[in-house]
Amino acid sequence: MNANEHGPRESRHLPLLERLTGRGAADLWASLSKSTVLVESRLVDGDTPGLRDAVELLVNQVARFCPRIDLFLPNSNPEWASAAVQDASAIDSREGSLFRAVGEADPADYASIVTIGPSRLTHRSHVYLGWDGWHSTAAIESGGLDLAVRGANLFAVAGAATLGAAMVFREIFGLGHRMPIQPPFCWRSLRPAAECAGDPEFIPMLKLPPTLLVGAGAVGAAYTELLARFPSVQGLLAAVDFDRVGDSDLGRMLIARERDAVTGTAKVWLIRDRLKRHHHLRVETFERPIGDANAWLRERGLACPRIAVSALDRLSARVDLQRLLPDVAIEGATDELEFRGFVSQYGSGGACLVCSHAEEVVESTVGEYVADRSRATGLPEGLIAESMMNPSVTLSAEVLRTLPGESVSRLGQHVGKRVCTILQEFAASPAPGGARPHQLVVSFVSVTAALVALLRTYELVHRVPLARETLFQADFLGLFENAHKFSKKARGSCDCVQRRTENDEVRRLTRTVLIAESIEVERDE
């Protein structure tokens, strides 16, 4: 790995870091390519529920932005430590990357150390992780710290690993002044632990009603990874996404590996394969845009789905999803270091998915974005604008022949690919408005958004009121300090009020037809 050369997967991180640090991309990449992170735990894995999940989730996220990780787990099963190393190597096998399990560790060799449980090492950049019930803790202490590690609540375990990845990111790039230390955080109420009192019991099983997951990119992949680690999941999940894995996805998609980028694996296939461990969960996949999915969903009993999880980055796709009239729509979304979770319950009087993003539609900024992407890629502005409304649009040989010679040489290998996929493979700048074909998002941001979305799913399935806010939004620059300033939005920003009477009738007729079809099938049998 040349210290001055980076690929598409780093293009999601370096422009963001340039703005945050004021350093050039070459300088940032040179320091990153020489940085090694140590993940340490002296706990006995058999006596520590959640330890393996925490280590594997931490390594998966850190490997997306740091190419060198050592594992020091002297009291854990060497087989799963070896498996974690192999998995990290599958994420990044390029020259210069190095993932290994070590029998001893010298703090001087590392840019940052992450410890779960007690440690005998000291380091100026020493991150400690812990969890207890619904609480996750991440702290930095050079002189030593022993945080509580108790219970196997997946939200707390995954939350600790994710906060740990954020702290490593902060320490490697010297962002301490921009990313303050996180206090203990309670996932049951999406609030700092100090504001919580009394923990409800964690129920280690999810029995999903007919559920739709739309979007298999950063947030959809993280939602899948967390769902796969849930102790028990039953029911029906339908995954919809038209896209395939490209090299730029490796910096953010927790279920993607290098081989998937090489073969262009369909993202929904990765969801299906990752969830195979849940034998009582039926997973259906549809490799087309959500706007084309009506007939397919009807055949599977998912017209007007009970739960729809939106992991989308396009307003046009959110409109298509809202038209399916789910009972409850749960959104997990990201932008740079910001994440949000949103719940829209049909008939509640609250905002729908379209209302909650209506302020994003600003024509001038969309036009500026199209022009910027055209200059960066050589693609015609009209083709980019068309792809923002129709993600199936591809670069044809006919269009390529109309382009200047320089653009032909850059784009020749992309003929036949979807335009939005091509845009993802070029250096990205934040997309405005309702169309965001790519985002400068880091792995731990998408995992946090997915955690919030999964928490909402858990809340609905078990009918327990955990989080009080309809809209939860925060960022890793201020962490969660601004998380609760967003008030509940009301309907009326789009035409959902005018559609309400029509929608009620559509839902009634759809449910009536589905029930009749079900009775007819039973009679035939």
C-alpha cells in the first residue's frame, strides 16, 4: 500500500477528515497507513457474555478505516480470535494492511489501544469499553481504568463497540477537540445513563411481523449485522435494494468483503446470507428499486407491511416507500458524522417519511450538485439528474461515444453500470437535497443509526416504550449532547394529509383482498 495512494473506499473518509483537521489527503493517508490499533481483553470469554460480539463488531468497524489491527486476547478461545483476524483480512487484503493475533503487546507500537475489562498496559491514547444492562461506556484514561462488563444485552454490547470505534477514529486523527469523550449512554431511552432510572429486562428474541428492509447500503448492512447477532429472530423479512457492492462500499458496509466488490455481489444477497443463522427467519430479496416492488410485495403478503425499515439516501425512494403505506416506518439515516432515527406510525398525526425530509428539497443545491458531479466524473449533467429520480439508469455505449476523449478513457470500463454506482466509485462530496447517491459516512456512524432503528423495531415488537422521541438525531462531533433538541414534526409538509382518505381506502381494500386470497389458498389445500 503506497502511503500516498488511496482507493475509492477511503474517498468516503479523507474529504471529511480534510475539513475536520485542515490536513491534506496525502498527509492523512500517510499517517493512517502507518497506524496500528491494539484491541485487548484479558477477560475469559466463556465467563463474559457479549465479549465475542463486542470484539468482532469493534474490529469490523475499525478495519473499515484503519488497515492495521492487532488482537491481544490471552484468555479467549484462540479459534475465534483467529476467525476475527481472517474476517478483517477479508475486508482489506491490500499491500500494507496487517491484521493479526499477538501473544504480547508493547504499547509503544500502537497509535491507539482499545481495552475491554482491566489492562496492565498504559498508553496516552487508551480507550476503555464497558457495558452493563442497557448502558454502554467508552472512556479515555492513560493511567488505567476498569469499566463494568456485565450482561449480554446486544444494544449495550454493540453500543460499546461502536463508541470504541468512534474513539479510535478520534485518537488516530487527533480530533479530541472536535469529538468530546462520551459519558455512559443508555440505549433503552436514547439518553445519557445519568438521566435513566430502572432498567427493563432485555428480551433476547425478536419475532418480526412481516417486515420490509429497504436499502442495503451502510445503514441497511449494519442493521443486518446487528440482527444477525441477535440471540433469536423469527418471522419474515423482505430486503429490497437494486445496487451491487463496489470498492467504495468497503469503507462503510459491515457485511461486505473485498470478494464482494470484485464480483459485484448484489447487496440484498449479502443480507440473505448473513441472516441464514436464524433458521426460523424467512428472508426474501428483491434486486430492484423499491418503486418496482409493488407486485413482488403483494405476492409475499407484504402490501401495506406492518413494519418498514428505511435505510435510504434518496428522497424519491422514500416517497416510493411511503406509498406502500406501512403501519410503522422506521428510519435510520446518516450524513457525514451525523445520524438520525425516525418513527412514523400510520394514522398517528405525526410526520411521514416524506414530511420529515421535505426541507431537503432545494432545487438550486441539487443543480449545484449535478454540475459538481458532472465535472468530477465526466458524466453528462442530464444523465446524472435522471439517475437521481430513476436509480436504474445506466451508462450506455451510445452516451459514452458522445463524450470527450478524456471522459471516454475514464468511463469506458463503466459501460452498462448504473450511474449511481459509478458516482459512488468516484471521490464523493456531500449530495444535497433529496438525492444522496453517496455520503461521507464512517462505519461507526451507520452502525449507530442502525442501532437506533433496531431499538425502534425491538420496541414495536415487544410493545415496550423505550425511547420517548419520535425523531432522534445527533452527531459524533458533539456526540449526544444535542440529541434531544428536535421536536416531533407534524404532518402537512407533503401531500400526505390530502392523500389520507384515499390511503385509508387503499389499505382497507388491500387488507381485504389479502385476507380473501389467504382463505382461498387454505380451501385449495
